[in-house]
Amino acid sequence: MADLKSAGLIYLKGVLFAAIVVCCAVMLFLTSPTWRTALLIGLLVWASARFYYFLFYVIEKYVDDQYRFSGVISFIRYAVRRRRKG
């Protein structure tokens, strides 16, 4: 699959991801409409965003500036190889 180059399609992709997050959060909350559920959904969204930032910005900028990650699977392969080296 080729890299996405169209700014409009990139924005659309972001909007679609946000729609998935909102739909899932709403469905989970409607299943169990409590403050605890709302808090857990909020923490899940926040922590997921921070984890993504960690994988694709922090590692590249502060740990290994030579490596470029293309996805979570790419990061897992990198981490396993790096651990084996030692």
C-alpha cells in the first residue's frame, strides 16, 4: 500500500479514527452508564494517545534518531531486535 499523500484524505482518515473512538466510547458508556465507566473510557483514550506519541515521537527523538517506525508491529520488531542485541 502506498503512502497517503493527499492532505484531504489524511484529514478524512483522522476524522474517521475520531469517529471510531467516539462511537466506541458512547456504546461502552451506554452499556454501563456510570461515572466509573466514563472515567475509565477517558483514561483509556488519554493513555492510548500518550502511548502512540511515545512509540512514534519519543522513541525516535530521544532514544534512536536513526530509526523510523511505520506502525506498532514495526515498533515491536524493533524492540525485540534491540533487546536481543543487548
